[in-house]
Amino acid sequence: MLNDYQLSAMRGIWPCFLVPLASAVIYWFLSAAINKTRRVLVAGHGLLLPIAFAYAIVVSPITGHVNWEIWIWPFWILLTLFWLSMLYTLVRFEGNRWVHLIQILVAPCGFFVWWTGTMTITHDWV
């Protein structure tokens, strides 16, 4: 069960769950790559962002102002993997390049998840 703190952290983030997931589905179906591994790598950035924020929500009850440092690293690693995967997608996608316009929506979601996820883990809200 989620506590009130977790629910309030999730309240404004729901578009940043839907947009990357939609991006993953779009890249999966529009990819001309036959190799399944390459398709997963091209569409994977859309899955990493919701996983990163889900991690922040899950660990928030055990973090606080004094012990957040050890818990923030997996979150930041997931976000780094998201950005690297997004760059990989821009370079290695085989198909109609116009699909990259969806990154105009996905990139701000990445920054917003970094912002709110970091505040969720550290319990230091602006």
C-alpha cells in the first residue's frame, strides 16, 4: 500500500509515465530492424524512465534527510541509462526519422522525473 507521501509524489508525474511508454510502443512498432535485440535497445528508453521513478517511489519510505545518499545512486544510474538509451535511439533507429519528434515530449519528462524523483528520495521539496 502506498502512503500519503508516495501518493503526493506521484500526483503530478503521471504524464511522465504515459509519454515514455507510448514512445517505447511507437519505436517498437515503427522500427524496421528485424533483430529483436536491436528493437528492444531502440525502444528501451521509454521503459527506463518509469522504472526510475517507480524506484524513487519504492525507496522513499526508507530514505530521509540523513540517509538519502546511498539510495540516490541507483536512481541516477537509471536516469543515465535512460539518456544514453535515448541517444542510442536517435542514432540507431531504422525507419522513418520523423518519429524522433516524439522526443520533444520525452526529453522534458526525463528532466521532470529527475527533478521530482530526486526530491522524492531526499525528502527535500522546493
